[in-house]
Amino acid sequence: MLYTAFIFGLISSLHCIGMCGPIAMMLPVDRSNPTKKATQILTYHFGRLTAYAAIGFLFGLLGKGLFLAGIQQELSIVLGVLMILVIAVPERIFSKYNFSKPVFRLISSVKSALGRQFKKSSYSSLFSIGLLNGFLPCGLVYVALFGAIAMQSVGFGMVYMILFGLGTIPMMSSVVYLNSYLTIPFRSKIQKIIPFVAVIIGILFIFRGLGLGIPYVSPSNLNLFVQNQPNCH
């Protein structure tokens, strides 16, 4: 299921253009030196990947705890349903409850720190911008985090989020180079694909939890995850 992370990152990056694109366009890069500009952009992305790896670690740890509790199949089904609900339920419904209110001060602090880093042009600043950018709230990142929990492993949770981040790099980089070509109508057309991809990934996690015996998609109960007991001969 790790491959779904990269695919989802690749598709959802079209949404990222609208949310994080302005940050990428404002990066304090050297626009007169193509080589230096490329390394600066990569440094920014490395910061984002570091942030995704960190939250992947935390949510992978949560998933591991649930795995040890013996509810791995149920967890995969529940998380698959949640992925679909996040996409299917209109955003205005979630906005009524203002889930971000408890962490509003933290988000404000992150945004303030971002503003300070934009005043500098060092590699450490670019890394910091990427790192802080990765911690900003995003609905599609939340969907990816459900996948990280479903991995039920700290290591695989980190890898899942890193692959998600890698999937966003091509489009996020193109914002810096091809901004004039990424028109609003073009982005609107492509963004219509995102919900379908998220729903498909959610369905895959549900199938995995059902243990239907379909190789690579819905393994049987015996080989859904690693065996609890080693085979002794």
C-alpha cells in the first residue's frame, strides 16, 4: 500500500499549488543562477520532507500501538472510511466545528516564523521554510496521515509520508519555474481528479482490512500483516 502514498502526493500536489504555491513562488532563491536556484528549491523540499517524516513517525507510532492492540483489520477499514468521508463531506460542514481552534496559536506561530525566514536567503532559511510549510494544516495531508496510521509501523508510517511528500515535489517545483502556465482554469480542471483518487485509496484500505484473499490488494487474514508467531520446524 506504500505506492498509494506517492500517487496521492502526485495528484494532491495540484491542490497544493493553491494552498502552498504562493509560498513556493515567494521563496528567496537566486533567480540569476539556475544551478543554485535548483539546489535551493531542493533544500526547501528537503525541509518539507523532514516535516512529513516527523509527523509520519508520530502517527506511525499511533498505528503501531493500535496494531499491538490487535485491531489491525478494523483499523484499516475505519481509516479507509475516514479517508472517503474527509473528501465526501462538504468543507463547510467541517468549518462549523472549527477543529483547528485548539491549535490556532500554534499555527499563528508557524506562520510568523515563516514570515521571518522569507527575509533571509540562506540554505538554512530555505530548509526552515520547507519545514514550517510541512507543518501547516492541510486537509489532504490529513488524508495521507490516515494512511500512515494504517501502516501500523513507525518506520512504514515515516516512509508513507515521505513518499507522499516526494509525490508533491514535481508540481510544487514547477510553480517556481512554470508559474505563468499554471492558470486557474487549468488547476480547476485537474483538481477535480483529486477526490476520486482519495476515494479509490480509501476503498483500497477498506479492501485490505476485509482480508478477501486478493493478492497485493486484500490479503487473507493469515498474511495481512506480519505473522505474530514464527514458523518453527
